[in-house]
Amino acid sequence: MTTDRVIIEELFLRLPGLSAPAARRVSREVAERIGHGLGKALPARSLGALDITVTARPGASRDELVETVAAAVLEALTR
């Protein structure tokens, strides 16, 4: 039986230089952006853990950081 459901059990982001509240906001936005992009990126198989390293440019805005991280996760899902 197939399902249209995706479960992300854990999403860990290390965001040096951000306060705890700011890091939580970025994490929440990244998760939302990943959720919106899954329809196009979701493989037809079960995945284990993804280990992705992303480096944002110094001085990146919060929106740029969110987009960079979410895009890297979605790209990794299509590999």
C-alpha cells in the first residue's frame, strides 16, 4: 500500500552565531520549505538518514539561509 505521507523524525541544524529563538525560527522555516518542495523531490523509496553539510555565505540573510538549507535537503532527496 502506498501513502502520500512523509515523516521527518528528526531535523538537526547547527546554526552557529544565532540565538536559540532565531535558530528555532530558521529551523521551523526550513522544515516548512522542505515540506512544500517534497512533491517534486520525493523519491519513490524509503530513505535512511541524510547527512548534508551546507555553508552559507557570511552575512547571509535569514531568508537566504532558509532557502540554502532547504534546497540542499531537497536536492539530496532526488539523488
